[in-house]
Amino acid sequence: MRPLFEWLMPLLAWSVVIWRAPSAFGTRASRALWSTFVAGAFGLSTRPPWIATFLENVTGIGDITLLIKHLAGVAAASFLLDYVHAIHKRPGQERSARLRLFATGVSMAVLTALFVVVLPHDYAGAYGIDAHYGHPGVRLYLGVFYAVYAVASAQATLLFWTSRRTVPSGLLRAGVTCLGAATANGILYTVYRIYFVLRHGDSTLLDAEGNPVPLTDPICELLPAVSVVLLVLGVSVPPTHSLVRYMRDQYALWRLHPLWSDLVTTVPHVVLGTLTSRVRDLFTLGDRSLDVAHRVFAIRDAALALRDDTPTADVQDAGKFEDPARTEARWMRLAVEHRAAGLPAPALPAVLDRTTGGRTPQEEVSWMLKVAAVYQPLGDGTTSRAHRPSMR
């Protein structure tokens, strides 16, 4: 469990810091959330042994990682509060932000002063105080940290859960829920850690290097890791949803392209957009949802224009083409071939009418994707001119 916490958690936190680095130049909320991960990454980075040894050698203070870890925790809690206040949009935010900044500065100054003045420093490493949990100075130092961390976590949890009502349902709300669960888990960790310390007292065992064996257990290691994972999930769910939607829309445009490109040539008087290659479509960035909708409705407009060119009194029986989507795809293929040969579009099968398709925009997109899936574009080589499919 400890190697997982010492190495994987810092890597995960720094990955988020790098990934969200552009948000440092965005809104106040984005900057605060990014700063939360920066502070958390610094605190988590003190855990790998070689980093702790390096910091101790540079500063000459054997347990400096203890102070860095706690100062980073206070800073991360403060930045996360700034973030949740920013998205909660409560009145008087500027004044409360100044008060939080002042309280954070005072807390960090008090922790630093207690670390220098009252903490015993007879052991190296962040676990040196584990041998002195009964020491009044250690209890005062930890009491300040736990109080600040618990209050910040409780306030953040309350604001996250009350903010959920104003967030649209879906993955965005799921992200806020994960953030709220992370701060709630922070409260649980603080309470459990206080209980664990009071129950076990001072560490009486020393390791091979003469340092106290850490007073910890799997739960003490697991709870902080759970908070980190929930925070990462909270900021990852909405962008992941956007990425999935982008990939889905790109795939839809890829499927629609053969039908759309044939109709661009066949029905030039219907504005279907500028003809582009199928591969070039893949390199268009940004939200493609509107592009999918525009392309679908352009195809429908072209189909309606082709229907206006069919014999008005001659409606054909679809015969074996009972599936309306497959029938419409076959009819569009024949209509494109007829128009390419200078002929009017073939008669409309009985299974099709002017209301064929979806009744809502989303239904129309789904319908046209079914049509495009069975449509055989011109020039694909699957059907020769001498063996064209017939609707009869």
C-alpha cells in the first residue's frame, strides 16, 4: 500500500497539474482548482524516500518534509475553498476570499512557528513525531493542522453538495459529486487519524536506521489516496465527456460523409455546405455536434428535393425492402444515379412518405445514421451500371 501512495499518488497529481496548466490563465475558479492540485502535488511529493532525503540534505532539517506536507495541505484546502466559492457564486465573495487568504496565512505561520519552537526534532523524516504524540507541543501542532483541515473540508463539502442543485444533471453533476465526496473523505480521514493517534499513543519501535516505525495502518494510507482519486475524477469527468462526445460526433460525420457528398453533387441548388474530403473532416477541431445536425438536415432537405422530382401519381411498393431506413438508402442511391444520368428520380416506395425519419432533431440524427450505414455511395464498385438494384 505504501509504495502505491508514495509513487502513484504524486504522479497522478502532477499529471493533472500538467494537463490543466492552461486553466491557470483562465477564470478564477479554474485557477483555484489548478492551484489546489499544485499544492497537493507538492505535499504528496515529499513522500518518496529519495525526495525526502534530498530536502533534508538541502535544508539541514531532518524532518522538514513534515512541515512541507502540512503547509501544502493547508494551502490545498484553501485553494479548494476558493474554487467551490467561485462556482457557488455567493454574494460577498471578494470579502470572504480576503478573509480566507488571511486565515490561511495565519495558519501557515502558526504551524511554522510551532514546528520551529515546540516540536522535538530528534528523528529524521515526516514520521519523527510519531515517537512523541504524547508531547504537548506535538499535540498543539497537530491540533492546529487538523482543525484547519477539518473546517476547510467541512465547508467545502457543504458548498459542493449544495451547489449540485444548480449544476445540470449528467456528467458535470457527477464531477461536482466526486469533488464533494473527496472533501467529505477528507473529514473522515481527519477524524480517523485523530482516533488512531489517541488510541495508539507514541511509537515505541525503531527501524533499522533508528527512526520511529510510523504509526499508521492501511486505512490511514488508503483514505488520502481515495481523496486524490476522487479529486482527479471530479475534474476529469466533464472533459472526458466532451472528448467522448467529440469522438462520437466525428464518427457520425465519417458515416454520413458518403451520402452527404453524393447529394452535394446531385442536388446543387440545396445548400449542403462546402464539399470536403472524408479524411479532412477528421482534422476539424471544436464541437462537432452542430456539424452533425447541419449535415443530417442538409441530407433531409436534399431528399425532400429529390422527392419533389418523383412521379406524383406513381408510388412503388417497396417489395422485399421492408426496413424503412434500408428502403430510403436504396431509393437515395437510385435517385442519385438517375439524376447523374439526367433522369428524374425514381418513384417513391410506398413505405416512405414525407414524414419518414425522426420527429425530433436527435431522432432524425439517429435515423439518418441508420440510412447512411446501408447506403452504397457512387463509385464504390459494388454495383455495376448493368446490374443496378431495382425498387420493383
